[in-house]
Amino acid sequence: MEEIQHRTVEANGLNIHIAEKGQGPIILFLHGFPELWYSWRHQIHALASLGYRAVAPDLRGYGDTDAPADGTSYTSLHVVGDIIGVLDAIGADRVFVVGHDWGAVMAWYLCLYRPDRVKALVNMSVPFSPRNPMRKPLASLRALLGDDYYICRFQEPGVIEAEFAEIGVDRVLKHFLTYRNPAPLLLPKGNAFGDDPATPIVLPSWLSEEEVHYYTTKYQKTGFTGGLNYYRSLDRYVPYT
């Protein structure tokens, strides 16, 4: 099987890592948190075999892409600007877009800000949420789900990062990547995932230790702050929508 190719492109003032394979119409894959381009590895191979060019970047703040230190530079305008820069760098005019989680959020905003660059859209996990003129997003989430709701717990810089460091990168990633509870995700202080840290996490059949290790090595290098900054920018999106 032909290997997935990797390179870095300059886009919107950043060095952005992309993974790509195949020839033909371009499908752009946008990942979520806490993920990487790697979440799309199976789809990249499958779509390339069907005659498409599959392209998956590490988004701003993730993996081998630059992570600006300024936490205010993770708004939808910044990330959509990155995406447009990637499309320009790879010579793409209009593309099919597939998004999951934060990738879905940014795909919605890509369609909103630059519909001229999108042929079609498939999004998973996150429906489009128009702004509420009466209340900002974080206030709405706190009122509905409380302070322990994971998005609310992510807000104060450094706090959840310290908790994740104590739990361990590998264990944190296993929790997120295998989370299957339909209830809202709560992360109580002192025991974020509510389990015995000495008890091994059993992986599902579709995720191997080797695959988790890929994520772990990247997050051990970069930390979680880049991805968390997306959550910390939620209220900054309001003026743009």
C-alpha cells in the first residue's frame, strides 16, 4: 500500500503539517480534540483508493503544526484563515470538507466565511450552533451543565493542564479516545475521570496500544494547551457570527 505523505506548508503565518495521499478531487479532513491528522488515517487510505486526494492537516496548536503562544489567536477567524492558507498552498480552489468535533466547528465556519472554497460538507459530532444574542456560549453551558462540565473546566489556563499532567498523557488520551458515555462529560476537580488511576484502561477492538502511542508521543511533546485554547476562545467567536 502506498504510504501517506507528510510535509509542512506555510499558511497564514504558520508552519502547518499536512498528511496527504492520492490524486483527484481533494477531500479535506479536519480533526478534533484531543486528536491529530492521525484520526483520519483509515479514511485517507480508503478515499485515496477511490480516486480522491485526501488531505489532513494538524490544526493550529496540534501535533507538528505551530502552536502560537497567544491564547487569543485560536478563534474561528484564525483557524479558517489557516485552512484557506492550506488550500492555497496545495493549489486547491474548492474542496470537499469532512470535520469532526472542533474540526466540524471550523468546517461550519469555513462554510460561513468562505463558501466559495467548499464543494460539499460532511460534519460529525457537532451541529451548527448560531449565536444566542441574549447569552454568550460559556454562560449558557455553565447554566445548563454546571462548572464541572468539561468545557467549563478547560477555561482557566494551566489548571486542567496540571491535572492532566498528574494523571499522565497516555491515560488522559485513552479516556478521551474511548469515551462512550452518552451523558455530558463532567470532570470533577480532584478526580477528573472518576476512576482508580491504578486500574488499566481496556481499549476497544478498533484502537490499539500502538495507535494510542502515536498520539501520546505527540502530546508529550506539545502538551494540551494548543487544543484547549479553542475552548478558551468560545466567547470570542460571537462578534464574527
